[in-house]
Amino acid sequence: MSEDWPERVFRERLVQPDRVSCGATVLVVTRMILDHGYGEYIGAAPSVPDRFREEVLAMHRRVTGTVDRGRLQLPWPRALGTPPWAVARQLGDRDVRWIRTSPASGYDAVTAATRVHQPVPVYVGSRWLPRHVVLALGEHEGALRFFEPARGRLVDVSRTEFAAARLGLAGWDHAWWAVLPE
């Protein structure tokens, strides 16, 4: 990993291209962080937003289609976003961990994974439904830093805020699932 992990990816403002591609956006950004060559390919485009948009939409079609990573899967309606098991499969069969009922321990697990330079997709939403996917990047000044794809910005959330369901990530406060490395 380079010294500027993962900040080098965020030289450009990366925003999800539509209302339902937050999960695919998180997957593309994760790959940009972990694969320097891919990150440079996306970031070196004369029109970065166009290349990034094309990559995200292609990823969304792939993870909701009938075949992903060479394996058959039940198709998923794109209008419903990206299911957590598709994110886990795309990232190499990660574990989908339910953190809705124990957000403090979820925060600790996510933070531990990011300490070894593994970005972690986290599903957030209302009290009743998961609605959005964000990407945990690592600790920053005593908080966990997230990439929030709806606005293409970095947001810091403290452990206290996470545990109390006050995330404030694109208007969503409750953490539902974390897609953690095995």
C-alpha cells in the first residue's frame, strides 16, 4: 500500500451517477483504492466523471445481473440497489455481518478491518430499512472516516455517534450491515 492510501483516489469528486448505484459506486471506489493501476486508469481520464460513471453503471449491471464474477446468481432488480451478498461476492467472498442490533461492536469490527487497509462497505438506512451504501476508509482524528457516494464527500463519524445511530450519512442514521474481510 502506498503512503497516500486511500486519499489518492479522492483527488476528483466521485459521485454516484444515479439514485440506486451507491453500492456499485462503493465497489468501484474500493477497487480504485486497492488496485493502484485501476485507480490511475479511472483518474487519468480526460473526463474523469464520464469514465467513472461508465464504470459504476457497468458494475451495477454486473452485480445485479445473472452472472457475476463468472458465477450464476439470481438477478436482482436494479431499482432496489445492490444487495450486500453481491458486494461481498464482488470483493472476494467477504462476510456480510449484521450490525443493526450491536452498532458499537460493528464499529469496532469495521475499524479493525480498515486498520489493515481494507475499506469496508457499510449499509445504512432508517430505523426500518437499509437504504444506502457507504465506504468505511479508516480512522481519522478519533473517528471513522466514510466515503459517502451520494455527495462524493468524506464524512467522519465517531464511535459514540455510530453506536447511538446518529450517523448522518446522506440523511441516514442507522448502520445495518458491514461487508467485512474474512
